[in-house]
Amino acid sequence: MSIVESASLVRPHMPRSAAIDRGRRFAAWALAVCAGLALVWAAGQWAAQREAKALTDAMQRSIEVHAVGLRGATARYSYLPAIVAQHPEVPALLQNPRDSARIERTNRYLEVVNRRADADALYLMDAGGLTLAASNWNDAQSFVGQVYANRPYFIDARAGRSGLFYGVGQTTGIPGLFISAPVRQEERIVGVVAVKLGLKAITTAWAQARDPIVVTDERGIVVIGSVPGWNYRATRPLSADDERWLCVHQQYGTCGSVKPLDWQVRRTAGDPAYRLRATIDGRTREWLALDEVLPELGWTLTVMSDTAAVAFARRMAWVLAALALAALLLGTLYWRLRERRVHELRQTGAELERRVAERTGELQEAHAFRQAMEDSLIVGMRARDLDGRIIYANRAFCDMLGLREDEVVGAMPPYTFWHPDEIERQWQLHNAAITGRAPRTGTEHRFRHRDGRDVIAMVYTAPLIDGQGRHTGWMSSVVDITAGKRAEERQRQQNEQLQHAARLASVGEMASTLAHELNQPLMAMSNFAGAARAFSAQGKADVLADCLDGIRAQAQRAREVIDRVREMARRRSTVFAPVALNEVVGNVLALVGPELRRHQVSVGTVLDDSLPLVNGDRILLEQVLVNLLLNAMQALDAVPSAQRRIEVGTARDDGRVRFSVADHGPGVPAAAAERLFEPFNTTRPQGLGLGLSICRTIVESHGGRIGHAPRDGGGAVFTVELPIEK
């Protein structure tokens, strides 16, 4: 059975009304599809026209900018030839063109003007077009001696007009814009001044453009443009007259050098923009082009924009319109699936709520764990935002200052816990922290507790970064070092007491010598007083005055001895100031001199008179030198008196100053050398072993170092090095 016969058997069983309804539905769907396709096509055309208009507007704005640039480049130099033509040297050289001195002056004048104007070349031609002087007179391709009578800019200026001409240079082969002006003398035109501009700034900027930009002359030849392969090529056929003119004036090179461009132009009536098809790098492309005539330059500026954007807009409109139709068709399917989807969403919502509840519980547990961890910390934690507002503080930080959390969080500087005596310093530390300049080693702060006591803390600050990697503030850890500071202060006081005790011990060791030193001026004063009584009874006034002067001198001598002992023995705080080491040596030798003489010890000094100052405590440095001298003196007890000698020296070495004490004794035993500066280490039966230990403490507190070495020939040398005051 054939297909036709089968269809005829089936068709009688289909109701006629159902077939009609089905045909109507099919016709309605077909009509809807056709209408939809028509709307899609119309939408594409509308989008293409809209995109083309947008491109035209953008090109109009761009062409205005480029036109201003071209006009500005020429206007900037349009005055230059006329001004140069008025310089006295110019007409003078035209009158005496063989004057070599005047030629040199004119060349140098043109060179200076050209350099200041930043042009390519500036030159002077006589009435026959011969170049007499030029700014490039010293170059290999100098214009001097060249004849440019055939160039239009020379012809225009020779006729009394300002010349403007763009072409390839006859001498250099480099293109440029030539601007000229006549040189007049008594109403006669005796020469022409011309300036050449390279327009490199414009061509360089255009080379970066995405789409082509070109300038054509009145013959349709591309003068400059962003596509190098189009330069000096004709956009339309040239006439025979144009060919002859170009050949005579050699505007773009030799005769026949201008070749045609394969440009296909399609214009639409009433539309300023037009379609242009051309080839670049072997690839044919189409642009939307717009022209702007520059009558003052004789040029036409053309800006292009790739039509790919128009085609893309059309395609996108078609796609969007098609998608809209598809969405409309799918809308009915969505409506049918909506109820089932709502049911699924209800089930999903219930599951989501259950998971949210579980997650919330986990977050609460994590928060409680973090809170317990923070509360257990003994280090204070504080966070500030970028404006300096405190946004977080843990319990340790609040307890450290005796404040509640609500009294700290939200506070802005100056904070209530800043110490009132250090407000300015706290501002400096705060600004350094919030600008990221806080040192990684931390900064020391003095805070004020609620009860009024001082809290000394070390603060370490680091950037606060959120989950998205953004810098939102600063996190600081605050360590309470008040107890440590108090311990350091007690240690400092104990060191001062120990140093004071050592000075008293040194004075005690010299007590008998000092008593003898005082006894001498006292005995002398007694003798002078007895003699004064006798001379007074005899009426000898002149001799009596000498006796009184002697009493006063001996009293001053005794006072100096007592002042030195009192200055060494009195208890005082450390005071750092500029100190001259040579003066320290002099004071100490005056103090211990009697003791040295009693032990029959001679002292030699080698002092550097140009020694710079050091920053230190004079009394402590004198104490170091006294200890070293007494140790050296005691080391000489077993040496014959004739060989008892100590050398004291000062010198400067590599940014530091030093003083040394050398003795001629037996030296330091090797077994004691390693522990020489340790406390309670001594080689003397009655010694405490604290002298050299105190010396090392004093020297290191001054930023220096102390050491010893064997002396050549026997004995020991102790050296102290200190930094120079800055």
C-alpha cells in the first residue's frame, strides 16, 4: 500500500474541527515566528544605525581634537620666519652675501633661534633661492649653498605672501612642513626666510591610534598619517597637470613617485560619514570615515573607525532579540514548571534553615572558644581602624589600664589612658603607627592607670587585613613591662651605689697620702703665720704682705686637694655631657699624683691635642682612669723603684677615641686573663675583685669597650675606646 493510500485511510478518522484548529494554530505560530524574525531584523538594523551614529559622534570629537593639534603646530611657528626676517643681520647679509663674518654671525643666530623654537631647520635664501645661512650650517646635510627656487613656499614668499608647504626635503629626503616669509628692504623683496617642522609629535601620537588617521592635500595625496604605507600615495587619480606640478616642485620626491591607493568609497546622501574599504598589510578592511577640511593649511583631515563595532552591534541586537523571543517562548514552559519548582523550593528552604541553624551553632561555639582564648591571654590586644578609632580590646588590655571594655572601644585619640606628661610623644607614636611607620621591634609607651599609677608597656603594631585582603586598620599587642622597668631602675641604683662605694674605696686607699698632701700646705701656712707675726712686730709691711700671699696660696692648694677628693667621693646621678678626655687625664693625675709619688712611680703622658669630645659622665670616666692607674701602681710594688713607670696616652682611631694605661710590671697571669673583668675576680689578697668589673660596666654604659693586652717589654696595657660625640 502506498503512503497516499495510508493517509487517505487515516484522514477520515480525524475530526474536521480538530484539523481546522490545528491548522489555525500552525498558521498563528508561523505568523508569530515571521513577526519575530522581522522584529529581530529590525532590531539589528536599529542597533547598527545607532552604533554608526555613536561612532560618527566620536569621530567628530576626535577630528576636532586632531584639527586643533595640526592648527596649533603650524600656528606656533607661523610668526617665526617673519620675526627672523626683521633681524638686522638678515637684510645686511642679503646686501653683502660674500661677507664671511656676517655669514657666521647669521648662521649662529639662526642656530640659537632654531634651538629655542625646537624646529627642524631655519634658513635664509636670497632672491634667487640660494641658501646663504642656515641653522644646520655645521651639519653634513646643511642647507647652505642649496637652491630652493622651485619650491612653492619660496615662490609664494618671493611674491610677497606667507608660504606654507609640506613635502619631502630636497637635501635631506626627510619630509616636513615648510613655512616662509619674505625679507623686505625699502619695499623690495630681497630674500626669503623659511622654517622646517617635522611634525614628529603628531605622527608619533597618531601611530598609537587604533584606527587610521590621515591628512591629504588638495590633490588627494596622503601627506601624513598613522599608516606608513599610505604616505605620499594618491587617494584618487591624478590629472596630467597634477603630475607635471609634482614633477616640477618635487613635493614628494622624484617624478612619478606618487602611486595610487586602492580606496573604495561608498557615500550616503545626507550622511557626513562614509564607508571606506582599503588594504593594510595585505588585509582588506572597511572603516567608517569622516573628513574635516582645513582651508588655512590646504589639507583635509580624515579620521576612520573600524565598522566591526557596527557589525558587532547588529549581531548582538539579533542575538538579544532572538533570546528575547526564546525567553517568551520559554515563558509558558516556566509557568507550567512553576508549581513544581515552588514545592521544591519549600523543601530546599526547610533544609537550608536546618543547615543555617547548625552553622550558627558552630559559629557560636567558635566565638565562645575564641573569647575564652582571648580572655586567657596576659598580653593586651588592641585593634584600631584607619582613622585611629579603637574597634577592639581584649580583657588583658582593659585590666592593664583598669578600664572597662565600653570605655576603651570606640575611643578616638587622644585616649584617656595616655599619660598627661607625654601627650605630644603619644601623638607622634600614634601617627607613626597608623601610617605604617611603627618599628617592628616595638615602641615603649607610658600609660596612666585609672588609679593614677604609671603603666610602662611595649606596643607591637601590624596591619589588620580582612578576609578580602583589604587593609582595614592596625592590630597591636601590648606587653606590660612595668615590673621589668622597676627592676632595671633598682639595678641602676645598685650600680650607682656600687660605683660610689668603689670611688670611696679608691679615696680610702689614698687616705694617708691625701693626709700628707694636706699636711704640707697646713705646715706651710703655720710657718707663714709665725713669720707674719714677727714681721708685723718689726713693722715690715712689704715682707708681711708676702707672708699673707703665701698663706693664701697654701690655703688655695689645700682647697684644691679637698675639692678633688670631695668631687670623687660624693654620691650623684649619672649626667652625660660633652667631655674632653685630655682634661679627664689631667684631673685624675692631679688627684692620684701624691699617691704615685709616695710609691715612687713616674708617669709619662702622650696626649693627642686634636682629640674630639665624647658624650659621657666626667666623674665616671675619671673613676675608670683612677681604677686603672691604682691597679697599675699596685702591679709595680714588686718592681725596683727605678723601673716603676706608667704611660698614659690618648688617641683617635677610626671614628672612636681611646685612652690607655700601660705599666712596666709583671703583667697579667694567663690563668686570670680570661676572667679579668668578672666580678669578685682578683689576684690581690685584700682585693674585692670589683674594680675592673665596675670599669667595664661604666665603659659599656657609654657605648664603648675596655680590653687589655701584654705590653712589649713586660707589663700590661689597658685600653678604653669610646664613641665620638655627634
